[in-house]
Amino acid sequence: MIILDKSFKELFKDFCKTNNIENMQVAIQYFTVFGGLDIKIDTTKPILELIEKNILNNYNYLRNEVNHITGGYHVEHAILSGIALGDRKTTNAFKRAHVSFEEGMKCVDSLYEKAIIDIDSSEHFLLGKRGDSKAVKKLIFINPFLRFWFAFVSPIYKGIKDGNY
């Protein structure tokens, strides 16, 4: 159900095609939540209704799938929440997750290898040109749904798990 083997651009193109979306504003609004999920949605319905139907009501299934993708390592989940809720800088994500820089970078390497996150390519390109390796890395989610999950679902999982949403 969660698509990991496509680029951001491919995910957006497939999302618009699958859901017959021609309005760019609507496409972006719904893609930021449902992009990267292999489901068809009705964009004439309110986004909150679709979140409840497709995400919250399927919480246990999606949580198991997210755990399978990430390996279920709680430190990686904390870092992913830090990235999703923060400014994408590694150091700030590590502070939010309460982990050392060394442990955080091990997790970032693991998440990068699993194709869950990527290093901001524009900054990566500029760093290569200038030779400035001390700049803080910024991280981006490859899959928009996973960013939504770690920003809005994961932090309040206890209530969702109990059906309080």
C-alpha cells in the first residue's frame, strides 16, 4: 500500500493520473497527505473525511506497514518525526529525538539506504561546489505519506490506537 520504489515526481504524476486530478491546487493539497499510498481517493470529499476513512480507520494496518518499512526502530521513528515536524536539519531532528549526533547519523544512513529519506540535493550540489562539508545537512522525505504519518499520526498514536480521533 505504501509505494517506495518511485521518485517524488513519478509519485505525483501517478497520483494525479490515478485520481483524475487536473486542478494543480487540489492535486498538491491531497498529494501532501495521500501521495505515495496506493489508493484511489475521491477529491470531491473533504480531506479530513478521507484522512479518517483511509488512514485513521486503517491505523493498525498502516502502522504495521510503516514498521515493516522502517524496521520498527523507535529511534529512527523519533528522528523521522523530528524531520517531519522541524526544519529538516539533521542537528535539530536529533535534538527533537534526544539522540547524539553519531547515533542520529547512523539512523540517517539507514533511512537513506531504505529510500525513506534523501539529502536535500540542491544543498548537496552546492556543498560539493564550495567544498564546505561543515554545513548542516537537510533531509527530505521521498514519500509524502510517510512525512504526513510522522508529522501528524505518529505523535498522537495513543489516541488514534484507542479510536479517539
